[in-house]
Amino acid sequence: MNRTLHYLMIAALACSFASACIFAVDTDMQGEDPDAGSPDAEHLDAADTDDAQDTQIPDADVTEDADTEQPTPDADADADADVPVDYWVTITGPGDALTIFTEDTGEFVEFDLECGPDDCDDMLECRFGDDDDPGEFAACTSPFEVHIDDIGEGPNVAEVRLVDGDQSLLDDDTHSILIFYNLQAQIEELDSSEPIEFSHPRVGDYTVSCSHPYCETSCQWSDGDSPQSDCSPDETYFLAVPDDTDEVVDLEFEACSTTDFGGDIEHCVTESYTFQYVDPVWRAVDTDRLQSCALLDDDSLWCWGNGELHPLGFGPGNSEIQPYPRHITFADGSVAHWRKVAAGDVHTCAITTDGDLYCWGNNISRAVDPADSGGLYHEPTLLDDEHTWESVAAGAGFGCALNDNGEIYCWGTDFYGNLGVDSPDLDGLNKVELPDESEPDVDPVAWTALDAGIGHVCALAENDAGGSSYGDTVAYCWGKGEDRQLGDGIANPNRSTPHLTSPAIGESADEVIALTTGDRHSCYIATTDGDDAAFCWGKHNDGRLGLDDPGTEPAYPLLVHDSSGTTAISAGGKHTCSLDGSSLAFCWGSNASGQLGTDDAASYHDEPTVVDFTEFTSNNFHPLDAISAGTNHTCAIDNGGEALYCWGLGEDGALGTGDTDDALAPALIYWPHAR
């Protein structure tokens, strides 16, 4: 009987999750020679016997049967045709079989391929994918590269096979290596590629992210301090540079991910963030009777002064004088990003970058929380987040704010009609309506700016009419008017609703571009004949209006003496300060505490007088970006924001110089975090 008996020999090494797996398979490459005869067993010579032994046929009985029943192949036939070909292939990655790859492995991940016996490289095919998209097999060579961006969180599989045409040469078609996930972790919003600048210990509030669900993280400062206790994935924590660190400090961030899938395997990635100290850059400043507050360019808020009535917002038990800037935080240590700040008589209000409105301090007049009465609010307290607020003004026991719809709302006490409505709701916010004007050149359509004094408010409105007497922006005032500070041409009455401020007397058509309110006077900057100049009205004792006629107390805007080119203006208690076109500072009015900064003993100046910066410059030319006049002191930010100066009354610590001494000329504030 003619039949061919094939012996299948399989050498299979179990493919567990190890760094390499080998498949050894008899691929049935033996076959019958159609031209071969069928010799008897007695024709099997010694050489044939040796060859038969080399095949390691395990069963002797089967061998005998094969010798007696199976014809002997022709001696000229290829001896290798009788020997099974054991094809095998391995694939190894840079880690374990359960491999964890990270972003720092480079652009590509390489898998080493080996196959046998010899001359099999041109039979390799590879693919990479997952269950949803396993990919297509294509010819490949060792190393087989997979782009790092193609590795998802897993599981992912890299597969290799041996083929001859359409025929697989392995019993198990492919050999694979499992890639479970691509670990990615970072401190969000921090860039490790360049130094991160800081000017105070609290760098900010940040969140740690990690792509794997079982991820543990730690943050360790290079100076040896203990790791951040709240450096956990998906949680916001307060990143603070150690107080006693040098100008450069590194933060080592480590994320470790574990899984028990196929064995307890842990993999970690590390990232180092470098922090570089720089001097603070100031963006805005505002002052009042007891306190000063300023914003840095990182949107952090700092206040200093007398904390007795808690206008500083430092929390309970902090009612003492604070003579240098202190960071405003919430009770839990968290911080907000601030856009605007307004210092009031005994309270402070500020707006976040998201447009939410907060206040703190003495609430006896409901200026902090109109729904409550009395009490001291020691930290920023949310007053309203239903509107998106643009700017805020704080008076004596009340406040007003402007939202992004051009609407003004006021709250708190209403002693003089300063809330801007006839019948105010003292428990809530009161919308100040735009007047329905009978003036032919005035048609207000939206509020654009505002400021609050002790008992009155002035605001700008977009004018949709415009004409010979009024420009495209007009001014309104309301509240206390007994000192003519409303500027509507009438002496003494209080106004509970907005009244149009008269045009500047003796001037051509004007465009109002900025305004400010003081204790009992008001000012604005208007464009007349193409030039920007300052105009003031109201109480004029101590020369606070800057008029060349000290006996005049106008109920309408009058041109401030020699104020051509004015670009900014701020009215304080009994004095006023401005910046000219060269950003130089001028002040006028009462100088009883040195609040004019002129470095002299004069009790007042009734004309704009240059502020004395000779301590810092040889020619007294010192450009400023912003200036704010408080009740008895003044603060200003230099051009570029790299320095903050204050001068005047120091007994409340409102100068921020670290002591309570008066300053007759500008003095640098004390920055406690300087390296």
C-alpha cells in the first residue's frame, strides 16, 4: 500500500507575558516525491537508517511499521525533504511583554524581530493596533517601528507572522506583544522646557493629570523640602516655592503607574520644572483711607494698611497694621485670579478674571453682603456671579459695579441717593437706569465707566446722539451734592438718580474719556480742540481742583490750570493727581501729610506740581503707568510695572514701606519675597 506518513514535530515555548516568546512549529513542509519508487524495507541501507534516527521518531513500533509498509525514497532525492522545517519567530520590545511606554521613549518605539531557520527575513509581516482597529499586515524588517503617537492607553498589540505567499508558516498564525498603555502625566499649565518665573512663594493653583487610572504622583523641591502633600491626580493644589529657596529652584515631578494585569508592574515618569525668581511686575493699584491694594501681572492680589475693620481680607485675627503687601487668599488657602480691585472707606471689592464680584471688610452698611447686616468679613466673599463684571467702585459704605452689558448696579447704604435709584432695595443690587434725556445732543445707550467717592458716584455713558455741546461720551453723577460735586450746575442738592454733568464752561465741544471722584470733588479728562485736558468741580478748599482761582467752587467742570496733555487722573480725599503725555506725575491740593509727593513742607498746592522722584532719577524724569490718590496718601506704578511707590500718611501702614513713617516723596514699597 502506497501512502506517505508525515510526522508532525512541534517545539512550542509558552508565550506568557515575558520579554520574548518563541513559536516552534512543524509547518508540514515535507511531501511525497511523485517520481519516487516504492522500495522494500530490505533496500534501506545504513545511511538511510542514520537519517531516520536523526528525525527522532519517538515510537519504535510506529517506526517498524513504517519500515515494512512504506516505500523507501529514491536515494537521489533531497535528503532535507524528509526533515520537517521548524519555523519560529520572536518579537521583543524595550520592556516586558506587558510593556509600558512613555513619551520619553523617543519618536518611535522599536520592536526587535527574529525568525528561523535562516533566510526567513523576507517572509516577515507585521502590524500594530487594538481590538477596534488591529491594522493591516505588511512586510517588515527588524527593528519594527511604531510611532509613539500611535500608542493609546491600551491594550495595544504588536503582531508578527511568517508567510510564504498566502500560506502561514506558523501553526499559530502570529506572535504578539501586548502594550497596555502609554503613560502620560504632567502638572497642567506648566512648561518644563523653559524656566517658570516667580516673584512670590505661591506660584499658583495647578492640577496634576495622568493618563492611567492607577497613578500616584509626587512633587519634590530640589532644596530637600518634603513633597507637596496635595500633589494628586485630578486635584487642584497650591504650588508654593519654599520661602528660603535661592533664585533658582527645581521641582521634581514623578508619576508612577501600576497594574496587576499579567504581573505587578510599576513604571514611573519624571519631569523637572525650573523656577526662576524675578522682581514683581505691578499692573494696577487702588487706594483709600486705610488701605492700598495692587495687582501683579500674574493676576494675584496684594493689600496692605490698617486691618482693624478688615478691609485687607487676611482672615480672622489679622486686625493689626500690615505695613507691606500681603497676598489675598481664601480661608482654605486657595487663591483667585483677579482683574480689578477697588479700595473703599472700610471695605474692599475686586473682580476675578472670570467676572465674579467679591467684597470684604466692614459690612455694617451692607457694602460687603447686602443680604446681611453688620459683621466683619475677614476674607473675599462672593457678592455676585450671575453677571460678568467689568469694573467696580467702592465708596463709604456702598459699592457700584459695571457689567459686560453696559449696566451699573449699586448696593449698600443710601444716605445721599448714592445707589442711583429712587426707592432702593437695601438687601440686594439696584440697577441704575440710563436717563431718558431731553437734551437734543444726548442719547445715552450704555454705561462705559464709573467711580465712587465718599457719598457720590459719577459714570460715563456712550452717547448715541452727539452734537455741538456733547461728544460721543457723556458724564453723569448722582448721590451727595452739597459741595457741587455732581457737576450738574446746581449747588447743594442730593440726587437719587443720574444727572447729566454740564459741558465744560467756556470750552468747545468735548469728548469725555475718563473720570474720577474724590471726597467732595470730581474730575474728568475731556478732549477739547484736539487736546486732552483735566477738568474738575466741587469743593475747592486746599486747592484740590487745581484752579488758578482758589476761591472758586464750581458746580460744573472747569479746566485745571496748565493740565494740557493729561492722560490719567485720580481724585483723593483733599488732593488730586494726574499723569501727562510723557507719563510724568503731577499732584495738587492738600499736602498736610505729604500726599502730593513734592518733598516740601507746603500745606497745599493749588496748581499741578510735579512729583519729586529725584531719589530715583537724576533729572526727576520718571514715567509712570498708573497713579491712585487715597484719602491722605498716594501710590503709583512706574513705567513697565517693575516698581511700586507710595507717599503721604504712613501711620496706618498704607504706604507699604514696612513701617508707619510718613513719606514726603515717593518711597519704594517693601517686597518681603525678594531674593
